[in-house]
Amino acid sequence: MLNHALTVIQRHRRGLSYVGAVLLVLAANLLALLLDQQLGYARVSMVFLAAVLISAVRLGSGPAYLSAALGFVSYNFYLVEPRFTFGIESEDIVILIVFLAVAMLTGGLAGRVRDQARQSRERAQTTSVLFEAGRDFAALGEEAPIARRLADGLAEAAQGKAVVVIGTQVYCSEAAAPSAALMEALRACEVVGTHVEGPDGWRLRGLWADGRQLGAAAWRPLLDQSEEIDQFRLIHVLLDMGASAIARAHLGRAWAEIEARTRTESLRNALLSSISHDLRTPLAAILASATSLKTFGGVFEPDVRDDLLDTITEEAERLNAFVANLLSMTRLEADALAVQSSPFEVAEGLDRIQRRYAPRWPDRRLTLNLPEAPLIGWGDAILFEQALTNVVENALRFSPEDGEVRIAARRAGETILVQVSDQGPGAPEDELGLIFEKFYRSPSANPNLQGAGLGLSIVKGLMEAMGGEVSAQRRPDGPGLIVTLSLPEAP
């Protein structure tokens, strides 16, 4: 209700200024009569000049000219002998002419100064809007916030309301409710460089950049600004800036999609090149063992058959782990990994990993160090076990024979830490942050060890997807590496 009243007042401000000029002249008449009747002071022309100056300074040059004319008539009718007539004695003609000339001159000068000051303030305000909008456009990179900021800046520059249409999306300034007729006109608007009059006093213009139309914009000033050429020019500059920012957002989005496709293609090529080597070994072992059992199973000793079956089982599990890693990496790259977070017992996963890998690495010592109090983590138990499996297998592969791989878990505040330490060659201090990158292999690593360099990068992706972290540091008591997995404790 208040906004509607202010809008009505601003729309009729020019008419109200002339009403104010009339009221000022009436007040001057009352004051002049009071001075003449109560004090006997008849030279009251300065009272009317004051009314003219006040009208010029506060209301503008037009109301000032009206005040001068009304003051001239009032002064002649009420205060110049013979009173209450428009007759003029010869000795008062010069006074009246001088009064009218001075009133017109001072009122016009003061009014023009006031009008120019008002125009300067409006230009400064619109320029400030352009500067702030340009700064915001440079900081924003998405189409929706840019269009929303354009609508707000356009409404502020026009001192009214604004609507921006990009495709099927409509962005309105505060309190702007576009009608069906306006929306139809906006969608049909293809104006370039200038604007056209729309329904209900709205002004319309298309948003063009790089020779193609991105949308359209409409604004409706609260005041009659048909002669504010500079303000319209600045509004069009704002629209051009907004259109350029939206076009830049489109280009940025297209470039991001190209980069994503390029990264995906590079990852696919790297995975394909590594699969040919890393899958060949377990497949060859499985095929050789199965063929031997099929061909010579009847003549093999039971121990030999058990060894071949163990080989098939181990290599199949290895193959399954490798395929799981490939699947996790693909989902991580596509941002499609589904995390089912819930409370889970950390010690259970550590115990399963020890029972799984201790028989497969009889020449390594895989030990657990767990506190007596239960450790309940918050995350995806399956993904956490997969991440820890990659770390443990990596530590076993790089540890020497008769080496020890120790898994320790503890609580640190509201975080659960699981540390895997090995006695392998470790990594230089400047490579600790690189070992979690895809396909990275330290130059100090044994080149005869198989691996595509994906294990630790998958660990990092899985832990971050669950809200956890992973880090690495050199062992302080000798060669080796300590990899620390941290995840939140269950609430």
C-alpha cells in the first residue's frame, strides 16, 4: 500500500510541484497582507520574490515561472493602488515591470541550477549503477544470477520496475509482476540498439550479443522520463553489458563441457591403455590354472589342485578389486557416486581386511592395533572398506619381505583416524601431495611392480565423497609411509 502511494506521488510529482508553487504564492499573499495591515509596511515585493526563489530552488524552473506570474498578478491586485483592481498608476508601472523581470530572471536561473543539479544526481546514480553492475557481472559466471542482477540494476537505473526474459526463464525486479500482454510483447521483441514502447508504459528492447539474440528486457520508469536522453543511453549501456555477460556465461559453460569431455576422453584412453596390462596378468593366471585343472586335474596331487584353486580365487579377487576401482573412478569422474552414509563399526572392516590379506601375503606381517572402546564412524561402510583395501594392498605391495604393515585406529575429538604404515621405500617430501593424483607413480618406486596408479587417487575421491580426508607422511622412525584416513564419528 505504501509503495503504491509512493508510486502515485512520484508519477504526479510534476503536477504537485505546480500546486506547491500556487500554495507558496498564497502564503506570500497572506504574509504581505499581514505586514501591510498590522505593521503598515507596504514594500512587500521581496515577500513575493522569496516565494519565487523557494519555488525555483525546491520545485524547479517551471513552478518558478508560475510563481513569478502569480506573484505579479497578486502584487498588482492586492497591494498596488488602486487595490483589488488590475489598474496600474503610472508611478507603479516601473516597479511592477522590474518586479516581474527580476522574478522571472531569478526564478529561471535558480530553477535551471536546481534542474541541472537533479539531472547530475540522476546521472551519477545511474553511472554508479553501471559501475556496480559491471563489477557484479565480472564476478558472476552463471546465466541465472547474471540475468537476475541485470533485472535489479535495470530497475534501479530506470527508477522503476524491470523484467528480463532469457529463453523460458523470467527474472523480475522487486515488486514487478509482468502481465500476459507484456510477456507476449517481450517474447516477440527483436529490437536492436534502441527501445520500443510496450503495453502499460513499459519500454522494450532485445538483448543481443555476438550477432544473436539472447532474450529481451523491459523496464517501466516511475516518472515521465521521455526527455531523459542521457539516462536512456546509460540504460542501453547496462543492457549491452548484461547481454555480453550472459553471452560470456554461455561460452564459459560450453568451454566447461568441452573440458569435461576432454578429461573424460583422456581418462578413458588412459584406462584402456592400463587395462591391457593390468588385466592380462590375473586373466592369464586364472586361464592357466583352470586349463591345468581341466586337462590334468585327475593326475595332480591334492596339494597341487588346492594351489591352483587358490590361485584362481586370489586372481579373481584381484580382478574384482581392479574392476571395482575402475567403476569407482568412472563414477567419481562423472560425479555420479552414490554415498549411503550411516553409522558403522570401523573395527569390523579392519578385521575383514586382515583376514583377507594375511593368507595372501604370508611373507608380510599384517597387524592391527585397535582401542578397547568401539569406533563408530559415519559414512558408507562399503566405500570406506574399498578405500582402506586400496591403501592396505598398496602398502603390502611396496613393503619388503618380512616387512610389517600396521593398521591402527583411534579417536581424535569427533573424528576417527585409521593409519596404515608400511616399511616400503616411501616417497620424497615434495611428492607426498602427488601420490593421490591419477596415474602418478613415484620415480623411486620399484618399476617391476604392477599398477596403473589409480589406487590412491580412488581413495582420495571416496573419502572426500563421504566427507572425510586422506593424507600421507613419511615414517619418522625409518623408511616407509603412513597413510591416514579420517572420517567423522557417528553422531
